Amino acid sequence: MATKPVTVSPPAAAAAGCTATCESYYTGTQQPSYQGDVTISYTNYQVIARGRIGTWKPKRIKVSHFYTYSGGSTSTDTITYRSSNYGDPNPWNFPAVKSFTDRENPFEFEEVDPGTVTRLRTVKDEITGIEVEFEGGYTPTHLLVNSSTTENPAQLVYDPATNLLVADY
């Protein structure tokens, strides 16, 4: 099982105990039609981000790639994946479910058979960095307050249907 280094940002999230890891879970080969008559070897990875419940939650993952093309030219790119649930499950897994049948982002690949196509094509895609950005940094107080107004001091709020105090945190 291969791993990739992961950076947690902002630094305050890391200091608060937020963590993220990236591990491979499947390696396979295939002949994708868009690559012509070639074979590629690919590896799928899963990023697992753990926030601090009630204070920090995963916001997005940035995966940086280094591409090599036939002919020797290269390029870089960073792809951002946003959390659709903003950390409701903890940990947040990306991808959420491991699929063992095809390439699944994030993944990297390398051409293992040069094939016969001479046009410019990607022959290698390497993941060079992963950053998990967290958001939050607040501390819930669990005090009964009305945050919908700016009254000072804060006024207690009662639910008119039950006449019970409403917790707003």
C-alpha cells in the first residue's frame, strides 16, 4: 500500500488536532480508449480527513499533479475537490466509497506499453502534493443566546409552541 504526504491547512487546524492521510487502495491496468492503443498502470488513492467535531471540518482537498507527455514535455495542475457535506461524517473520506473496477480520483498512472499512437498524449500522471483545507476554528459555548439579534446583553429565547428555552449554538 502506497501513501502520499498530506498537508493540513490552515496551521491552526493542524495545531487543534485535525489530521489527514492518503493511502492507495487499488492498482490495476487498462487500455483506455482515449489514449489509443496503449496500456496504463494506475493506482487509486483515498484521502481521509479528520476534523475536530464542533470546531473544525474539512472544506476542500487540493491534489497537485505533474504530467509527462510523449515527446518529453511536462506540465503541472492542481485540482480542487469540495466537501459536499462539509464534514458531517467524521472522518470525511474522498472518494467516499472505494471502487475496485476502474480509475477513481484521486489517481495516478504511467504508460507501460507505448502503443502505436504518435500524437501528443499524457504518458505519466504523478500526484505531487495533497492539501486538505479545514474551516472553522470556533468553540461552541452551549449557552442559551439569541444570535439572530444584536442585543447586548443577549436575551434568552423561548419556543412559543412549548415555552421551552431554545439553545442557539
